Amino acid sequence: MDDRNAIDAGASRDSPGVRCLSVARLTLTDFRNYRSQRLEMDVRPVVLAGPNGAGKTNLLEAVSFLVPGRGLRSARLSEVGRRDASGRAWAVAARVRSWLGEADLGTGLDLGADGRERRVVRVDGETARSQTALAERFNAVWLTPQMDRLFVEGAGARRRFLDRLVFGFDPAHAGRVSAYEHALRERTRLLRDGIADARWLTALEETMATRGVAVTAARRDMCERLDAACAAAAGPFPAAQVALAGEVADWLAAGPALDAENRLRELLAAGRSEDGAVPGPHRDDLVVRLRDGGMPAEQCSTGQQKALLISLVLGNTRLMAAERGASPVLLLDEVAAHLDGARRAALFDEILMLGAQAWLTGTDAPVFDRLRGQAQFFRVADGVTSAADDSQ
């Protein structure tokens, strides 16, 4: 079954033929301020309206745990459980419409007998070996108010943002990133502790060379395709120019991946006395500019930076719809309220045109009036979420 037929098979009975990844049912247990919550929805956009602190963003965070990583808040596992729960364990379960048809995904905190905290992942009731199993079935991309400074803070946040985009096209990327980062940490620890085990270091550096070049190659390819998608876009959001910066990316631009692997392997072996002072994907950076004029994103106004972020997310959504036949789930936290009328209307229209199940939060339901009759509305208050009449 190809991607498009898989999405058709998972489409809602209310909207037959709609091709999008979506959440059909979401169940939370001891998650943030939710003791227990179950929501059911179709493939249309989801509007969550309610006062600040009611739990709107917590619902988006729950959905974000259905992809590899630490969720939209980058929280530690122990920080996610409900504060007044008797134990620290928490769980998120969902029935999703995926590339492979409907699937039951689950994740949460597992407290082992040894007291160590582990994240467990289950797919259709079976425990998965890694979080990569989530990326093989589901994809979500998010924008939060905390990301407004993405272009002016450290490169780490930009790498994580870019990697989430890659996951939607290459699920195995999650495993390669994890393997590279583990090897980097182990190598750094050995050098810091003065453990001169040549065979151990060589094995770690082999992993860093092969997995690291593959990681950078995937990021570079994503940037090139996203740049083309953004260049072809029209509308009130500024067109973005996207590229990957980094020494390994430069090697890949100049020659084959095998040469880049050999070069990185040699530099790692020669740099064992210089802890961390070697190139690699841990030094990659996502570089974004205004396509009109070339101004770097970090020099743009706050409003321009937010608009550029939205432009990137919409460009990625169009790209996934074109290449994989399905839009990702969009988690847009307090985005619409800070846009002018023209850009807000353009955002809503683009979401509807792409058939994306976007989850949008806001304190004022009238902000979303343009979506009345085309989205499903929920009221959120004090950790309780209930369906609302979308005609009012």
C-alpha cells in the first residue's frame, strides 16, 4: 500500500478521501494538570479555547510526545506527571490515522524496579524498541511562544527544530541522531576522565563518523527541499531562504559522503587531546534569511521572525503533502492571536487547503471565527476539556 492509499484508508468517515495525519482519540492519565482526559475528534482542525493556565498547551504537549524527542517543552520525564498524583508515572495514548492506516500509539514514564526513569513506547499494544517506531507512523510539527527566540538563541534549538522536520520524511533519522549523540557523550566522558582506551575510542569515533555524516546529509537535503518549497510559496508570509551551515555540510557540498566520513574519522582520531573541539553534526546550524533582500532572520524584527517561522512550518507542510501524500499534524500554540487579520486569514486558509489537522490554542474563541463550521471546537477549563458548539 503506498502512502496516499494508506492515508485514504485512515481517513475519517466524516471526510472521506481526506489525506492527512491526524489524531482520532487522545487519552491522558496523570499528565500535567489532567488526572484523566479522553478526547475524540475527526480529521478537521482542532480549536482549544479557554483561559490562561487551563491546560490548552498541555494537550498540545501530549500530542507532541507521539513523535520522537522530549515534546514541545523539552521537559524531563519526571516533570510531566501531575503534581498531586500518588506516583510520578504518566501516560499518553492515542488512536491516530497514520501513513500505515490507523494505529494505537502510547508513551509514558515507566518507573523500573531499580528506580530509574524510562520512557516507554508502545505501538498497537506492543512495546517498541525505540522512539523511531513513532516516527514511522506519525508526525507533528509545532510552534510555541517559547520558539519566538529560535533565531537569536543557540544553535541547539534550531537543530532540534530541523530534526523534527526530517523525522517526517526519514523516520530512521531519529535513531541516527540518538546514536551519534550517545557516542559523542561517551567519547567526551572518556577524554574528560583521561581514559586512553584506543579501541573504545576508535569504536565510538566510527559510529560518530558514519552516523554523523548521515545525520548532516539528511539535514542538508531537508534544507534544500524546504528552501525550494518556500521559494515557490505565495501569500502574506515572508518567503524564507533556508540552508545548513557547518563544516561537515561543506564537505558534503564539495564531495561524496564517503570522503566526508573518512575526513571526520581522521579528525576525531587526531583530536583526542582536544575534548569536543572537533567538527560534526553537533555543530550544524539552520540558517534562515528573508528571501527578499537576504536579511538574516536573527536581524529581523520579532514580528518578522514569527512570520518566518510560520512560513517554514507551512512550507514543510506543503512539502510533506506533495511528497508523502499527507500533511503533518500542526500544533500551533497561541499563534493566531498575534497575527494581523490578513495573516491570520491566510494561515487558516492554508491549513484548510492542505487538509491539515492543526491544533490551535487561544484565550478568545472569536479569533477563530473564520474556522466556524470547518473545525472542531473544545472548551478548556481547570484541566477539563469538553466539546463546544462550533457555530457560536
